[in-house]
Amino acid sequence: EHREPELASIRMLAVAAEAQGRGVGRALTEAAMDRARAAGAPGMILHSTWVMTTAHRLYQRLGWVRDPSLDWEPEPGVDLWGFRITF
């Protein structure tokens, strides 16, 4: 899904509605980042839909940066926004 094989990625991350707002998304994202660092990845990439604004704010608080060069449309009408972080 991206052209930078040296980077780790988050394929999909979701939190059940009843668990949202309790730090679960942050813990999952940080765990993925920790694993990527431990594996020696220089950074990570993820994609998110434009409506996931709460997730976008979390990613940005953790140091992720919106990267429009990573945006893609896997299917017509499914627009994914790219984010990246460098360790």
C-alpha cells in the first residue's frame, strides 16, 4: 500500500465505540510504534479516512504528520489520507 518498504505501517486500527475516549487508540498506536522501532524501522506510514478527525488529532499529538503524497483511492469513492512519522 506504499512504496517505502523500509517503513513499517499500520494496516488497520479500530476501537469499539464503547471503548473510545479511554486511551485504547493511543495505547494501540504507541504499541505499533514501539514494535516498529524495535524492528529497526526508521518510521511508519498509515492511511485514514478523512472523517476520522479524532484519530487524526491523536496521530498528530504522537508526532505523525499529514502527508498528502501518500493519499490514495483504493476503490472509487474511498479516499484515504496518508500520515507518516519518522523515528
